[in-house]
Amino acid sequence: MIRISALLAALALLTACGETRLDEAPEDLGAFQARVTHVYTEKALQWPLSRNADHSEWTAPIENALNSRLRRYAGTQQYDVAVTLEGFMLAPPGVPVLFSPKSAVVVNVFVYDVANKKFLAKKHQMEIFESTTGESAVLGSGHARTKEQQIQGLAVNIADKVEEWMAENHKEQGWFAPRPAAGVASAAAAAAAEPVPAG
């Protein structure tokens, strides 16, 4: 019994470190600035075993988390970001340790380049799980957290994963790379059009 208790205590300490915070350090998003953020939850499916939750209970937490993360970037280029909640499972109370499912959501993400009038990403799907704390690791999310706490935690994780995914695409695909200012570009074009003096 002592050995089992020690194992559970160690597990709790390890998993408690993984909780996502809303005020984590910014990523590198180049010249990104959010013009509009959209959150749609009306068509989300509630999966079997989930605690009951109305669509309206999701909207404000996701909007607040997304704006907290994306509105802090003050780049010179505007983009629209939309997140649609497709489905969710809010873990119910179960048998601690033996059966303690984690809450999860599936979302689709859209990123639109305003200046170029094109989508950088259209309907990119992400599966996101709630963070595990020491208490929820032992007792299970359904026992350790209220429905509202589960929704809030998932909302923060949605914003976190979207932000990280956008940063990865900035690094690997060149999303949000600074573009020449219109005046600089025009001057460069004019200079290139001038005849070269005879030598």
C-alpha cells in the first residue's frame, strides 16, 4: 500500500508540471496582427459520456483565451483567425486512477491574410486535451474539476495550441513574414525602371 501511495504521489508531481497558463511567453509570429478573431460553437457535437454543456458556455471562454494570446502581437500585417468548435467531451466523474478520462475537444482553425485576400489555412483540424494536474491525475478530471473549470482549461489549451501551430508555420512556411512597405516597394520599382547611364 505504501508503494502504491508513493507511486501516485510521484505521478501527481510529474503531471502537475504540464498545466498550460494563459500568460505564457509570446511566440515568434513575425509581422502578425489580429484584425478579427471569430469563435463558432453552435454546431459542436457533444460526444457520448460527456457532461452536458450548452454551446453558449464555450463561446466566451474560447474568445477570451484566443484574444488574450493573439491580441498581444502588434505586427504591421493583419490577419483574421477563426476557430470552430466541432465536438467535445467533458470528462464525467469516474473511478479515480482506474477510469479517469481526460476532457477533449476537436476544433477547426482558419487563418486569413487580409492584404493578399487569401487563406493561409482553411479548416485545419486539431484535437486538444485538457492539461493534467496532480489532483486530477489521482482523482480524475470529473472529480477534481467542475464543468466550468474543464471548459476554461480547454479554452486556454485551444488558444495555446493555435498560437504554437501558427508559430511553427511562421518558421517553416514563412507565414507572417514582413512584406516591404508600399512606399519602399514603389521606390524600388521606379529605380529599377530608370535607364542605366551610358558608360
